Amino acid sequence: MISPSQQVSAAGDGLGVAVAQFAPGADTAENLATITRLAERAVSRGASLVVFPEYSSYFSEPFGEGFLDNAEPIDGEFVTRLADVSHRLQIHIVAGMIETAARHDRFSNTVVAVSPQGAVVAAYRKLHLYDAFGSRESDFVEPGSIAAPETFEVGDFTVGLQTCYDIRFPEMTRRLVDAGADLVLVPAEWVRGVLKEHHWRTLVTARALENTIYVAAADHTPPVGVGASLVVDPMGVAVASLAENEDVAVAWITRTRVDDVRLVNPALALRRFGIHEL
């Protein structure tokens, strides 16, 4: 049985993947300082890929004009600083940001992936907006356009991106898997509420199990998020996890594990339906 907070899984020859959870606020410089500190901690524990939450660049409650005022382009200060940290630490960093959009009254809820060379290797704009449980993300956020899934390579893995509420849509993950992803990263701001932590753990585990992939999901800490960031393997085992505190958890993942699971559970090979875009 995994403990409530398992910060480092058993080290091995695989890829060290970290989920980092904290509470982003309305001061982008302070958020960047926290990201830097947590990235350094993850590296000290062996990580070479670190996943941060949705809205890591800026967050405040409730949604309002502050988000629009603090939106940046991909080549703005936030991503430039992320690139500096990635390059200095020689790691991949994935984090959520608020990006300027075409409409002046909307912003894009974007996840960027930055390489050890300091280059942006993927940028994903959230498709499924959180218009649920009393929230209306679409009042301020411009949804991303449906396009071919953007993936990037880290070691032996093809990596796909999705954001928070996207995980409630199984076809979202399946499209990434059909594009070759065997590791899916999920930055989130999973709002607390009745049974919400149960939903979080169940959905992350289900996406890993049904696709025989690794899923690494990073959330905000309470009181906004549920915390409980975790990495789940292709058999649905949480191989690293956090409780409610600001911290990083590192899992060692291997291509061999994916291949071995798919030998005993060839669900992807046996399926009889594909994904049809609406």
C-alpha cells in the first residue's frame, strides 16, 4: 500500500519524472521563485522531467480581470524564465500559464513544455473548459482548437499533454495514445469539493489503466486544489504521490514496464473502435 505521501519511488534505470505541487498566486515573480526552488528539489531527487500545475504563472480567486491583465505570449517573461531554469538544471519543465489570446476579453489556458536546451517543445491550449460544479471557465478562457495532438520526446518516452478537466474525457487521452504517447502529463487546478479528491485519483488511475500508459498529474495545494499529485503506472499503481503540502514527488518510469503490461493486457491491440472527432 502506498503511503499518503510517497516522495520518491524506488530509484532505477528509467526516467525520473516529478510532479510538483504548490499554490500559485497573483505574483508571477514569486511563482517563478517557487517553481525554481521545487525544480531544484526535484533534480536533487533524480528527476529529469518536472510537471507543475495548471495556472502556474498566475492565479487568483475568483476569476476576473487580473487574469487578462497578467496574460503573456509564449515568448514572454514567464516562459523565458522557465527556459532559463530548464537550461541551467538540464531538465524538461512542463507548467501551466495564462497566454494572451486573439480576443481582448479572453485568454488561453496553456501548458508549455520546455527542454534542457531552453526551447519550447510543445504548447497545448486547454480544450475542455471547466464549466461544471458551479464554475464558468469559459467566461474568460478561449478554448483551444482541435488539432493533431502535440507530443515531444523525453528519453524512451513520447509525452502528451492535457489539462485538468480534460481528464474527464477519455477520448482526449486516447487521441494522445494514438499519436504515440506512452506518458501523459496533466497539470491541474482541481478545485476542492464533495468527492472531488476521489474523482481526481479515480480518473488519473483510469486513464493510465485503460491506455496502459504512465500518467503524471500535478495539482494546486489546498485550500484551492486537492493536492494529491501523483504518478500512476500502466497497471494503475500510484508509484509516487503527495498529500496536501507543497513538495515534489519523483517516480522512476521505464519503457520496459509499459511493454510488459501490454503483453499481459493488450487492450489497445484488441479494441474495435477508434476515435471520431465531432
